[in-house]
Amino acid sequence: MKVGVYVSEPFVSKQGDIYTGMAIDLWSNISTRLGLASQFVEYPNYNALVKAVSQSEVDAAVTNITITEKRAEVVDFTHPWFDAGLRIMVHTQAGNGWEDLIGDLEDAGHLATYAWIGIVILVATVLLTLFDRRFDQNFPRRWLEGLAESFYHVVSLATSGKSSRKNLFGWAGRIWQAFWLVFGIAVVAYVTSSVTSVMTVAHISNNINNLADLQSKTVGVRTGSIAEQTMAARSISTVGFDHLPEAVTALTNDEISAIIGDSPVLEYYVHQNVDAPIEIVGNTFSPDKYGFAFPRHSDLVKPASIAIISLQESEELAALKTKYFGRDE
């Protein structure tokens, strides 16, 4: 018989032409009990697989297919063999670089203000250089040295309120120094507060812990998955990918804000890729169950369901789960 499969580790994995995984092992056990020989046919996503079953292109569909009312209208499902749900995967290093900070400062309009501050400092440096060259006999005569000396005094006075420069104009000079000190304090305060506020906003924007944090963001999902339908129902923008590694690449490139997917699939991927800058956040939501799918009115649905129930009662199914996911803590 022809059996449609969709690669979704650890339920269905592929090495060369060989398919393995929990769903494959479970199906092999069932098919052995029923005396069936299987020829696997791979499909690119859930939609294509379910469509193939509904049109009897294949005799069964084997992967982690979520049982839903809409799918049950076009295919028949076996007894459920796995309890799951959805979770959120995020990029642990999203928005942490200098380029991101500079971009956020520009978006907030602070870079333009910084530019004007820089112009004021440069103009003050030139004016101070011209002034000291005329009135201070000890001031460096070479332009480069003079500009460097004046720039140091301007920045020193603006940031610390101190300068080793001589006051040549008594009370008027003191007033000028006081004015420049106030300007410097304002500049330092503005730069500090603007950077802090931008970093805070960026942190809040990138901080995703639950579904509520996904509003107005774009998330990655597997095409035709329950995650895609769930996000559409919540009016959350999605980008579809045929396989999880493609979505993870988009996530780590900051092309999407998060990935929504089956909790066991996401957790397994993180466990197998411990060095990847990704993590799972939040609790499981939208609980669901997996089953194998057959064309409507297939004679194999009941025998396959009985086999699954038998494997549950004998704890062979539990042992299979432990093989791929370890024991529950």
C-alpha cells in the first residue's frame, strides 16, 4: 500500500531514501500486526499530504497530523496516539547588536539631534581655536595641534565641567564657562536618556513570552499546519515554510519575530541544536492530538485504531515516546 509521509522530526525523519522516526516506528508496528507492506511517498507539507489522502492518491498518511474538524470532513482518523499543542520559538540574540541600536536611534530621530550637537561642538572648537590663537601667546601655533587642544577643552568642559584652559576675561569668561557647563550637562543627559529609552523599547519589543506579545508581529509557521490556522484566527501575520529548518533560518536572520509550531517538534529541534541561538518560551497552548489519516470509509481505520489502543494498553506506545523524547520529568 502507498503511505504518504511528511518529514517532521522526530516523528518522520529522512536519511537518503530511508524514513525513520516515532510515527514511522509506530506505523511499522501497526502494519506488521495488520500484515501490510508499505511504500512511502513524501509530500512537501501538511496540506499536500491531507489532500493526497482525501483524493485516495495514497492509502494512509503517516506523520504528526493534528486531528481537526475540518480535516475530519475529508479524511478518516485513527484513534489519537499523541497529545501535543503549540509553543513559541524565539531568537535569543534578536536585536542585540550595535547596528540594531544605531538603526533604532535613527528611527527615533535621535541621530539627527546628535549631528547638530556635533556641529555645535565643532563650531565651538574652531571659534575657540581662533580666539586663543589671537589672545593666548602660549597657545600652539600649528593648526592641527591648536584644534586638538581646543577640542579637548570643549569636550572636557562639556562632559565634566572642568578645563585647564586659562580664563582670559574674568567674570565674563566665568559666565561663558557656566553656560557651556549647563550645555554639556544637557547634552550628556540627553544622550544617556535617549540611548536608554531606545534600548528599553527595543528590549520590550523583542521580549516575547506568550501569544499576547505576538500582536503586530510576523511569525513563521509550517505551511498547512494547525499553527498557521491558529495564528490566522488570532489575526497574527504569518509566513509559511515547508520545513522547520527553513523557518529557523528566517528567525535567526530576524526576518520573522518568532516561530509557532507543534511543541514536541520545536522542543526536539532545540534539544538537537543546542548551540543554535534559539529557545522555547511560554506554556503550551491550543492542545491537540495526533492521529494517522486514511481516505474516507477506509477499511483500515478501525483495525489501525485497535492496534494503537493495544499498544497504549501494553505501554509499548509509552516506550516509543520515551525512545524519542525521554522520560517526563
